[in-house]
Amino acid sequence: MRKIIIAIDGYSACGKSTTAKQVAARLGYSYIDTGAMYRASALYFHQHYINLTNPSAILKALEETQISFHFNEKLQRSETYLNGLNVEDEIRKMSISNMVSEVSAIPEVRKHMVHLQRKMGKKKGLVMDGRDIGTQVFPEAELKIFMQAEMTVRAARRQQEYLSKNQVVDLEAVLENLKKRDHIDTTREEGPLRKAEDAYEVDTTYITVEEQVDYILDLATSKIIENLHTVSDI
Ligand code: DC
């Protein structure tokens, strides 16, 4: 059966990755967390004292950076690797959250990531979440979702996530971080966060993860059927 691409974009901490992972698992599709790719490069830049205003240093650092995802059977989750090392927990820390939007606004970084992400989508059968997937990476994606939620709910959910990893973070600090990232993500010149015209909006403030997943799966099923009628199966 012909596979499709599902692009899920939206603000930080709206539940994009939780939903995307489950949708991918139910369809037997791959899941790519593009935020993790920006986080891993931010970690590398941080570890190697890369000057964020020096484009040639950035390009060199990007060439030295190899990012991959591997499934951890024991924890039943996909984990991010940077140059062969598991950095899944490291990249979720507040120190990286505090610098990642600045790194992801650098044009050289975006160009590099978009190129890698397009390569990953060649065979379709993919759920990818991020900020510019439906607008820049796969403007031709068969299904586009744009997720949002009220700020206080997003901050409380993100704080819970930190707590579940034994990281105690003040709610005010989480709120500030989300506001700052929203601002940088929506106002940058290259690939700003915005809803694609043909994206379906999902507000996750008052709905459960199961409801979000079911809604997207229903849409995906219709798009897969539509796709069967519009393109001949080879
Ligand atoms: O989804 P996340 O919070 O892990 O993303 C981390 C940062 O990466 C986010 O602040 C914006 C950036 N990002 C981006 O600019 N484009 C993407 N496709 C994904 C993430």
C-alpha cells in the first residue's frame, strides 16, 4: 500500500512528539523528532565552544556532527545519538532548551537539517514533527497537523516531564523558556514556525493524548485511501 508523509508542527511542549510517536507506531511508520536533531547540534556546539556568530565555524561543526536515532528495546523508546554516543537525556536538559532556539535560527544549521530530513523522507511511511515540516521540509506532505495548547498547560506538562526525570525545575523558569522559544521560533527569518495553509489545527489544551492520536489516525486513514485513488500503485 502507498505510504504517506505526516508532518506535525506546532509550539514547544504541546504534545507533538508523544502524539507523533503513537501515530507512527499504530501505522507501522518511522518517527523522526526533528527537535532532537537541533538539540543534538546545540549540544555539540556547546561542548566545542563554537562561536554562534561565525558561519565557517558552524559549517565545520555541522560536518563533524553525525546524528542518528536507535530504538532502545528495554526502555521502548527511540533515542538520539551524537557521533555514536547516546545523548537522549543530555539534550532534554534545561541548559540545552535554553540555547536550542538560538542555534536553530542560524541559516546554515537550518539548511543542513532540512537537507538531512528530506533524505529521511524519500521512502515515505514517516511521521516527522517539528516547526517547519509542513511548510519547508515537506510542503507536499499528504497530511499536515498544526498543534497548539494554552501556555500554562504547556508549561505544567513540560515541568512534569522534567520531574519524571528527577530534574526539579521552577514553573516560572519553564514558562519563561517556552515564551522565549515561541518568540524566536515564530520570528526567525528562515523556516519560522507557522501553520501551513492546508494543515489541520489541533488544540491539545482540553483533550487527551488518546483523542489526539485517534483524530490524526482517522485523518491519516482517509489520506492513505485518497492517495490510493489518486496515484497508481506500482
Ligand atoms: O521540539 P523541541 O522542543 O525539542 O525543539 C527544540 C527546538 O528546536 C525548538 O525550540 C525549535 C527548534 N526546532 C526547529 O527550529 N525546527 C524544527 N523542525 C524542530 C525544532
